[in-house]
Amino acid sequence: MRDDSGQFGMSDDETLFRGAFEQAPFGMCLATLEGGRWTHVNPALCALLGYTEQQLLGVAFAELTHQDDIEHNLEGARRLREGEIAVYETEKRYLHADGHSIWVSLSASLLRDAQQAPRCVIVQVLDISARKTAEEALLTSERQLADAQALGGLGSWQWDLDSDAVTWSDQLCRIAGFVAGENPTTLDAFMALVHEEDRPRTAQTIHGTRHTGFSQSEYRLVRPDGDVRWVHGHRHAIYDAAGRPVRMSGTLQDVTDRVVSEHARRDAERALRQREGLLRSVIDNDKTLVYVKDLDGRYLLYNTRFAETFALAERAAAEGARADEVLLGRDDRWLDPLHAPMWRENDLRAQEGPHEIEEFSDDPSRGRLTYDSLKFPLLDDSGAVYATCGVSLETTERSREREQLEKAARYFEVSRDLTVTTDFDGHFTSVNPALEHILGWSQEEFMARPFIDMVHPDDRAATLREVGKLADGEVTFNFLNRYEAKDGSYRWLDWNAILSSDEELMYYAARDVTDRKRVEAALSASERQTHQILETAYDAFVAIDAGGLITDWNPQAEAMFGWSRGEALGRDLAETIIPAGQREAHRHGLQRFRRVATAGSSETCSSCRPCIATVTSSRSS
């Protein structure tokens, strides 16, 4: 190494210093105090930066420094030069000759002469690119894990059995309603958060994991603000070389939405069964013929009175079938060939709107029977006609019957949660098997189309607005839309989504709620059908509770008794339409009815059931 005059500018230890300088496995250089221009560079620095020695000599360090690091480096050099610090150490990026950045650890100090006057800056440079790459990969992995846990409502924890120290992930803190760092740190403190009804069982399961090695359970956590969350926990024990359990780790997933949905579905099913029971009770205990046919005239439903009138039990026995099913799927040509053309013509008129007509049938023992029939269309949620309903009163004997209709609700098994990712252009980048199972598309078919093409046309505008909010950084929770299945149908999906700017991806998690929607639609249809039947019945319909108070009163009851529905509801039936001389007998009869109903049912007390009465007025045919 020589200075600008060609003479060695070092002390008598120059040979030793020069050898160390030239042979050092890391980069070294000498730089001027002002401007930071390199006057000497060693081979390792040349190899690191991709330049020759001649190319680097005279170059200011800032010229090869990444622009984001220049200001910080210049400030450090100033502090070193002015004696504020003895050594300047930092991590920075140099620019390689081919243009890529190199992360280095830099240490700089002043080289002084015999009088301790600073002559130049000596710098040591160590390549740390590999370490930085590993750190960045680790940070990316941690961010992806945190995003995945946040998206799935999944938190993790560890418990040191010797010290009783419990550590929580940030997502677990959010699930339990704590700010990170303020969460409980012992098992007892955590157990205090478990709902008191679930605490003994949960404690037994956790402690039992010491011996079983693995366990899982669902229970409730009570947040500090009193909010209750359902969680599903997985846990496993970790043993030392002697087989002694020393740690336990696990995860908690917030499953509140699923549990609440299941409870709501069960409640809806229970309510639907109760309505079906009431509807069937009304249909099968009246004297009216009630029936439903599809648009081609095939029977979908008929009541007991209908089966009795047409002697379906005898015809069913000949086929080894039941009276309540032998006619299903068949039309009137099988039931009564003589009158089938007239009935079919009336059914077609009913598809256009309600109408009343007189109809006939022939009975082997009674001869010609006459009916006053009311026929009307049944509409789906879109307003389209899907069937016709008929209510026929046999006016030959002046008896009536009322009918409520409902097609049996179909329930589908709740699908597993599904997860997809899309790029910012709206194309799928990954699809999990659950989504393929629900929609029927193969992975290749599904990912070949932009997501918006698969959204129901009526839902696309709202979906694009929600994606726009997601792109602005908002998190999507419980967004509903319909997706096209391969068979051409649409499935209702309940979406949660989050944006990952670093990966330029959008993460979506969805739950198939089509079954829930169908249950809601079935309930709505049941109420519409019940209302249609009761409002168009010929009989006066009166319902009372166990105490004899009126709970329902249809238009025919208003016309027959003169009381409006608003005046009748809540009144004692005995004080309303029962003659004074018969009221005591009515009350005794009601008590006997309740006792008989109670003795005949092991499921429901008669006090929980409405009592239904129909009153038939005299009417000429």
C-alpha cells in the first residue's frame, strides 16, 4: 500500500499491517476524512463489491451506498470525524457493480499519527446478506402465520409446567379480549376466564393431557368486558428424556359464529317442526279435502280426509303401499278417469289466480258427491308459480276442513370452512379442497376464471364494493353472496377476508350457509301458506290457549260471530261466543280436554299447546 507520493505512509509495523490488510477475509479500506473517498481497498472489498482496485480508489463511499442509507451514513461519519464517537458501527447496503444491493456490517474508526492527530478513516466491512435474507424470510413467515391466525380466528399458547408460566400469541390475546402483554400468565389466571359451567370439565381435560399426550375440547371464555366467546382448543404435552411432561402447547380457535349458527339452525328446525305439527293437526283433524299438485298435475301432498274420501287405503293395500303415499307422483287420471279432465282444467285456471268452482266425484255407495272448491297458486320467493293448492268442501254433507301447506324443508349438512386467495386483479391463486367440494369445480377450472365471473349477477355490485373496501385496508366480516356451482346452481357463502399488502394477496375464508338460508325461506313459506289457507277457509277458525283465552280468529269467524279479530284476541272464549247457559259445561269440558291431552303425550304438556276449534256454518251448494 502506498500513498499518493508512492511512499509507504505507515509506521515500522507497515509490513505486518499491510499483510493483515491485504489478506483479511472481510472488506477493509482507508478513506479520507473529508468526503470519505477511498485511498486504499483490500481484495476482499473489491470481491464483495464486484469492482477492481483501480475502479474503487478515489470513489466516495456515498457513491456506492444505497440511497435509503446515505443520510444516516453521512451523519455517522460526521460524528466520528468531530470526535462525538470513537467508533461508528452500523448495518447498511452497498451497491454491487451489477446493480444489486449487498447488506454489510460496517465498523469505522479514525487512524491517528504519532501525535494522535486523525489522518484517515479505517473501515471494516462484513458481508451479512445471507443473515438478512434469513431474517426477512423469518419475518415474512411470522407475518403470514399472524395473518393466517387472524383470518382463521386461531391463537396459540405454551405452558411451562415447572414454572407455571403461560405465554400467549397476539391473536389469542385478541380472542380473549386482552391487549398483548396484559394477558394472564399462569394457568389458574387463565382458568378464571373459562365460563364457570365449563371450568371443571376444561380443567380436567387440560390436566389429563399430561398423561394422554393430546386432547381437544370446546368451551366458553368470558372476556374482561363480559362478552362470551366459544373456543375450540387443541393441546399436546411435551416430555423430557425421562418421560416427564415439562411443557404443554396448543391452539384456541374462536368458533362463536359456528356455534351460534348451529344453535340458531336447531331453533329454526324446532320451530319448523312445531309449525309442521300444527299444520298437520289442522289438516288432518278438519273435514276439508286438502291437496297440492305440481304444475303437471301430479300430487305432492294430500290430507287424511282426502285419502278417506277416495278410499285410498283399499287401493294402496292392493299395491302393498300406504294410503298417505300411494297417490304421490300420480295424477287425476289414476284417481278418477271420468272427472280428471274437469279437475285438470280447473287446476290450470288456478295457476293464473285463485278461483272458486263446483266440482264432483262419484262414490260407489253414496253416488255423486258435490264439492265447493277453492284453488289457488303457490309462489316461491321469486314470485314464480311452482304448484297449485286445492281446498274442497264436500257440500253433500255440509262439512269443512281447513288446510295449511308446507313442503318439507330440506336441510343440508354444514360444509367445512373453505379458504381461497386472489391477486389484486381478482384471479384465484390458491383454492382449498373444501371449496372444490362445495362448488363442484376442479381446481384448474376454478382458478381459470376471475372470481367475479362466478358471483351471482345480482350480488356482483355489492361484492365489488366490498373488495374495494378490502383493497383500502378494511377487514371483511360476514359478507354474504352467492357463488355459481358447476351444476349451475348457486350457493350462499358467508365471507371473512383480509388484505396482505406484502404478498399482494387477498385472503378469504368462507362458510357455506345455503342450508341456513333455505331454513329461513322454508319458515317464510310456511307462514305464507298457513296464512293463505286460514284466510281462504270456509270455516270459522278459533284458537285458544290452555286458559281459554282466544289466540287466533280468522275472517270467517269475524263474519260468523260479529267480533273483529282485534276485539276477539285475548278474550275468554266462554265470555265471547259461548251462550251463558253452556259456559260452565264449556269450562268443564276444557279441563277434561287438558287432562286427556296431558295423559296422552310424553313430550309436551297441554298447557303449552294451542287448542284449535273449527265452526262450520250452514251453506247451500
